Amino acid sequence: MSAAPSVSIVIPTYKRRERFRKALLSAFAQDLPSDRYEILVVDSSPDDQIVSLVKELEPQSPCALRCLVKEAEGPGPSRNLGVANARGEFIAFMDSDCEAAPSWLRCGLAGFEEGVGIVQGATRPDPEGQPGLLTWCPTNERESCVYECANLFYRRVALEAAHGFPADLDPRGERPLGGEDATAAWNVKRLGWRSRFVPDAVVYHEIVQLTPWRWLYDRRLQLWPSLVKRYPELRQFLVAGVFLDVAQAYLVLALLGVVLAPWSLFSLLLAVPYLVHHGASPTRRLPGILRPLRILLFLARDVTRLLLLTWCSLRERSVVL
């Protein structure tokens, strides 16, 4: 076996062969010398389409390429298996619905210095995608408290000391519940390792088209109260230490105004920040006179989120709204 590479790319996969093809080809196109990195694909699909694709593309790989197969347990255990088989001092995680810029590895590795255990890069929407009202795409232009593994580097000893990633609560779902990336990162940080954000280490994430139901009801939010209960450090990243984002804070303010309206109509002014927040933001969908309909759609979604978070906050005895 050749000398160990500096960094190991680990990509967990589950179905979606053609989308994964783009991810793998982008890993091939890194401008880091080929002897400095390797690629480990960890497939938990119910068929062999991913395995056959890796074999098909293997002759194009500029570096060592391996494909590991395991049962479906969510992306966390797949990442753990990749780390266990990796030879690099550093681990670079990317998801199968992403494409890395050619300088991704080089810039990410440059972010490590003494005491840094985590380096996060910028995650941007696929420039060829079609953003819209019923779409989803994680974006990071600064360090995220969730530390999504769509674009994340670890010092291997730090991740292993934190015991890696937990299994997903819904391992065979088309869209895992998640939370494993935040759990691993905050366990690493609690060991005293520092984190750093490197904006030049860029990954482009697929813009996912959502069904109306998936847009209205994001079941992954139910993890937030339990995460914050386990890691109170996360509260510093919430709005006023309680709300997931500004929209949720404005919604509660608006609802308070409606409740107080029988005593004073002036209390309805408390709804203005919420209306402005959703009504003034730029959009290519539902413009002009249709903008009020846009606000109603967001109102339905935000109320659904509030109800879900309230229920989970009561269950966990940890308030996140």
C-alpha cells in the first residue's frame, strides 16, 4: 500500500445514483495532488446501483477510491465506517447531493492550525438549480452552529475521541431526521478543540424540490428542543436564546398582538414586523398583488412549525420555538 494520504474524503450514499455521480466526479476534480487524498464511498442503498457506478467511474479516479457497503442506519454510522477505514490525518465530509469546487480540499486543509479540530466551508446553492417557494437548500456563508456535514472537515483524532456520529432515528427514510452532525461537532468542541470557518472551501448543494406537505411540515425541527437540552451552548445562536429564527420570533409577537386586540387595537401593530419580514423579502414567485398570498402561505408554515416546536419543547422540558 502507498504512503497514507493527508486527507480522506468520506461520502455516505443512499440511492440517487445520478446525483451521486456529480458528487463523485467533483471529488475527482480536486486540485490537491492525487497522492495527498483518497475517496471512501459508504453505500447503504437497498440495491447495487451505487456500487456499480463506483466501479464504472473508478478508472477516472486520480486517487485511491474505495466503496464500502453497509445496512441503512442513516448518514452518521456510514460516516463512522468511512472514518474507521480512512488513512488520512484529516477527514473531509461531503454529502451525495453536493458538488465540491476544485479548490475545496486544498482550502479546507489550509484552515487547520494548532488546536483546530473542525473546519467548516461555505455551502452554496447549485448555480444550475431552480430556487423557488417550494424548495430547500442549506446555505452557509459563515460558521453554522449545526456544523452540517455537507461541507465539513475534522481532525481525525478529535472526531474519534468524541466517538463519531450517532445513528439516525429514521434510518430508512428518504430524508433522515438528522442531528448527528451537530451532536458530533459539539462533542468535539466540548473536548476543547476549536472550530474555524473557511469561506474559500466551497461546496454546492442541490436545490431540492419539496412537496407542499414537506414544505409546510418539516419534521426535522422536532430535534431542536432535545439538542438544545443536551447542548445548552446552542442557545447563544438562537434569537433571544429561544427562537429558531427571526420569523418565529416575529410570529409570536404577532400572535401576542392578536390576543391583546380585544383590549387595544393598537396591539395589532405587533404584527407589522412579521408582515414586513415575509412581505418585503425579494422573490421571483408570487410577486406584486399576489404577495399577500405569499404571506398567508408562510403564516401557515410558521404556525405549523410553532405548534411542532411547542409540543416537543413540552416533551423535552427545553423551550425552543
